[in-house]
Amino acid sequence: MTDTWLLADVGASNTRFGLAQGGHLLTQTVRNYRNAGAPGFAELASRFLTELEAGPVAALCAGVAGPVQDGAAQLTNLDWHLDSHDLARRLGARRVHLLNDLQAQGHALDDLTAGDTRCLIAGHPAPPDATRLVLGLGTGCNIAVVHRLGGTLFVPPSETGHTRLPMLPDLPDAVIRALGWHGDHLPIEAALCGRGLMRIAAACGSHADTTERVLAHADTGPESEALHHYLHILGTVAGDIALAHLPMAGLYLIGGFARAIAPFVASAAFSDTFTDKGPYRHILAAIPVHVVLNDTAALLGCARVLRGE
């Protein structure tokens, strides 16, 4: 292949790769790899390129689940360090661009089709240049704001998922203790990632050992109580962040865990706390809430970044 780009979505648990030509993702090339047991990102990338017999790549863009500074990224929930200069040397790419994975997801929004998203809360119509917000829920949690500037998208880097989780005194003491409120910095991620739901479920007396089992029994018993508390926290946090940025064109939930909880988001446990902002309730009530169903969205965003759009 000539003038081929390598696209990557590097999470804590999995890394997804795809190739692009002509500036656009070739969906038939997408492959997903477990990170566990892999020596590092460069080795996984080399394995992918070898398996597809792709040959040299002209550019690499990777969305990484961690902060990116000065062309280098340290994953938050995995002991991997990526350096753009090192990757350029090892993979032979002329251009290497690293960005946070939620930035990549945000850049993908204009490339998603109607079937790639599902509306959970309708909200009100907004101008085409209105701000959007992406909230990633998976092994970790982060948030990014998506602005439209003329014909391009501007998605600034953010580590909002590691801002302090607000104290919610109306939660049961057992849940508060399970989440770790003890005076030290407790990030939003601690409650909103998949492990957060498991901590809440255990505090409510559930013996479920996976998030799937919690959600499968969420209509009754301790699992129902746990999901109610989780959605209460999610609504409070998402509403606070939405009030800060006013994403009138929509809040987009992204990630495997986001898709799992999507059927429950329209409940009062989420929507009442999302809009519970005093005199600003009507503004929050106007914001649509969607879930992104396309798990290659970050790769689409990486391709858009390399296209300069």
C-alpha cells in the first residue's frame, strides 16, 4: 500500500488499529488486540502491520487513554509510555501525532452516520455550530469538549476525568466509603468507570462479579439500588460539566461501558440529577443525550486529525 496511514485507539485494556488511504479509514482493516501480555504499543503496531502485510506507513495517529505532552503519552491505567519520535523511528512513519483518546472521539463526531449513534434524551434542536461534549465511560473516564471553528473542529485536550468527584451526602454511607471519600483527591473516574459501578454494587450487598451481571439484574435487589446510585452520580457530574461548557448540540456517551448502561440513562435517576441546577434547569433540559454505537469512532477521529480538519 502507498501513502497509507496507521490509526490507533489505545485504551487501558485493548488497542484497536485500522489503516487509512485517501485520508479515510478502511473499515475492513480494523483489528482489536488485548493489551495484556503485549510488551508495548510499538510491538502491537508492528504485529498488526505484519498481519495485514501493510508495508511502510506514511503517518501514524493514535488516540491514547492518558495525557499527551510534548509528543509523548503516558497511559493512565496501563504502564505504557508512547513517544512520537521513537514510534516514527520504529515504524518508519514520516508523521506521528499523539492525542488523548477523547480528543480523537470528539474529532469523529462529524464523520458518524445516523446509525452510529442513538438518541437517549431528545433535548431541543441547536444551531449547527453549537458546542458538543463527549464523555467516555470504560476502564477509565474522561470528557472532551468539541467546538466548531468555521470548517474545522477544535477539541482541546482535557483530563476532566481526574478532576475531583463532588461529595454527594445523600448517598448511603456505605457507598461513600466504598468509593473512597477519605480526604485525599478522589477523581470522577473512580466512580464513573466500570470498576466504580462494581464498588457501588458491592456496597449495596451485590455479589455480582462483573458489570454485565450487575446490569443483567438491575431491575431488582441490590443491583437495582447500585445502578440507581451510579446514575445519580453520573447525572450530577455530567450536569456540572455540561453547565460549564453548554454543549447545546449534545452530550455524547462513548465507550463499551457507556453502551452497556445506555438503556438506563433516560431514567429519572440520571435525568433528574442532570437537570437539577436550580434556575438553569431549563438549559440542561434542552441538551440532547446520545450514545455512540460505532466502536471505531476514535479511528475516524484520528483520520480527520491527519487530514487537518
